[in-house]
Amino acid sequence: MADYSLNIEQLVKKAQLGDKGCLEQLVSRAEERLRADVYRLTLEDELTAEIVQETIVEMFKIFGQLNDPQRFWPWLYKIAINKFRFHQRRENLRKAVPISSVNPASNSKDALTTLIGEELKQAIFEAMRRLKPEHRTILTMRCYREMDYALIAESLGCSRFAAKML
């Protein structure tokens, strides 16, 4: 049975040793985190779900190749980014999702606060949509996941300087 107090590195080690509970917990954590981050890249629910699923399947296939459990997140992000790039090349996707599907703040009692929140979401969404996918990727990793440029560079397969310059 999986120990829910384990950190990612411990889960990876135990999962690589055959602990199915730890592997299930690792997949659960990875899916949750990937779903948020991949959505920020695709801006589409269906494509996000597809890329996350493909990433998890690929993770299973090559899990034994992960030599350093501390590098799990950069390793997984690299897989997800490659899946995103594949979809982007294959279908040349550049569609936007209506802001109404981006989890609106419907429980707010203050109409003005709700309106301002919706306008802010719309502005952020439009700004993200106008960015090149490479820039959205770096922005997501740096701002939402607080990754340093060394980890970003590793995930993207580029130099630290290149990650900063993108």
C-alpha cells in the first residue's frame, strides 16, 4: 500500500522497485500536476487530456530509464513537451477555448469582484494565447511551477542561457 507521506523522489524509488501502490500514487500526482501545466500550453481541455494520457503512457514505457529520481519532474515535463510539440506539428493547432470554460468564479456574491475577475482571466488568457508555445512553456514552468532556469533548460533540452532568452 502506498504511503501518502512520501515525497516524489521516494515514490519514484519505490515504484521502480515494483511497489504498485507507489506507482499508482506517482501517476495520480503526475496527472494532476501535468493537467494544469499542459492546459496552460494547449489552452484546450480535450488536447490537454490527450497529451496528459500520452505522457503517462510514455512514462510507463520508459520509467526504468529515469536514473535520478530527483529529476522526475524535468524528465516528465520533457516527455509532455515533446507530446505537445508532436500535436502542434501534426495538426498545427492554434485554437482558443472560450473563457467561459476556464473555471469561472460563479460563487462570488460581489458582482463587481466577479466582473473584474472575469476581465482579468480574459486578459491573461488572451496574453497567453498570443505567446509562442515555447514562451508559454517557459512561463508556465517559471511562474506556475517556480522551476529554476537550469531545470527548465533540462526539460526543454536547451542551455540555461537559451531558456532565459526565450
